Amino acid sequence: MLPWSIVVLKINKSKVNIHKLGAIMQNITEAERTGMTVLTAVNIAKALPILWLVGFALIFGIQDWRQVIYMCLHVSYCIWWLIEQWFYPQRRQLFNEPVGIFGFIFILILVGVFYVLPGYLAFINPVPLSMITAAVALSLYIFGSLINASADVQKITAKQFSSGLVRDNIWRFSRNINYFGDLLRYLSFSVVAGSPWAYLVPGSVLLLYLQRMSQKEQTMSVKYDEYTEYQQSSSRLIPFIW
């Protein structure tokens, strides 16, 4: 017979699994009511910043290149997010989990409202944008976009021809090189905004990515035998640094 402590532990684990299953089923039920997936919610939320920024332009006006550059960067980022799924339909499989009404509202507030904070700060900033600041922001955005897009295209292409671990080319520098590129873009928004408060957004994105990275490390270690070697030969997020 098993010791009572082990029996109790197994019963507790069963209760936890049943609780998790119940939560998942409830989320699926809510999703069936709304007909929403996480991707649908994110797509709607990504379109909102465009409307916000147009509204800011109408309310506060265009006073300087700061507002022009910010609108160009953030609007182009949102448009690219939407049309990238048309270019690469495989992208639609990334966030196909069902989402309930509360999850939908949370995504809408986080991505569609909070992430526009740097834009609001850029429009109320009366200080003219310096050439150095513009150069830094544009460099961050351009390189961030190239890194993120290159990483996505390589992984999508690799998955079409094999199911092995993608660890070469741009992915040899960082196990989360796509996240690194995306963070550079969010940093460019904060640089243009010219306010310390604007860095709350890339900070929150970093925290979200750190959580995803931890989950990814556990999943990939189980899925691929060579992942441990990959961990030793690459950086976790920032190439050559960490």
C-alpha cells in the first residue's frame, strides 16, 4: 500500500487538475458565446491605437516632428501586425486559444489603451524633438522590425519543411530573438515620447515576455533533446549579453 502522505498528495493533485480543467472549460464556454480567440482580441486591440492617435492629432494638433514620427512608427507597427497574418497565414495559429469576455476586455485595455500611453505623452510634449533623439528612435525601430520580422519568417519557413528545433541563423544569437526585436520597437516609441512614464509600456512588455520565456524554456526542454545544448550556446534574450 502507498503511504497516506502520497495518497493525500495524489488526491490534492487530482483536485488541482480538476480545478484547472474546470477553468479551461469555463473559458471555452465563454469563448463560444463571444466567438473570440486571443488572436481576434489582439487584432481588434491593435487597431485601436490607430484611432487613438488620429484622435490625438485632431485634439492636440501636430506641433513638431515628434508627433509626426510617433504616428508613423506606431501606426506602421499596427498595420504590419495585421497584414503579416495575411502574408503568413501560419501566424494565425500562434494565439488561437479561446478567450472569454473578461480576457477580451483585459486584452483590449492592455493593448488597445495602455500601450498608447507613449503616444499620448508624445502629443502633449511641447519640447521639440532633437535630431539625436529622432536618430536613436528610428534606429531602434528599424533594427527591431528587421530582427523581429526576420526571426518570424525564418521560423515559419523552417516549420513548413521540418519540425525540428530552429536554432541557426538569427536564432543562434538568442533563444527569444523575436521578443528582443519587438522590445526594441516599443523602446523606440518611448524614446520619441520623451517622458519617463512612457517606459512603463516596454517595461510591462518585458515582464510579459519574461513570463512567456519561462514557460517556453520548460516546454522546449521536454520537446527537444538538444535544447539544453542550445541553451548553453545562445543568449536568453539580448544577444551576447543575457
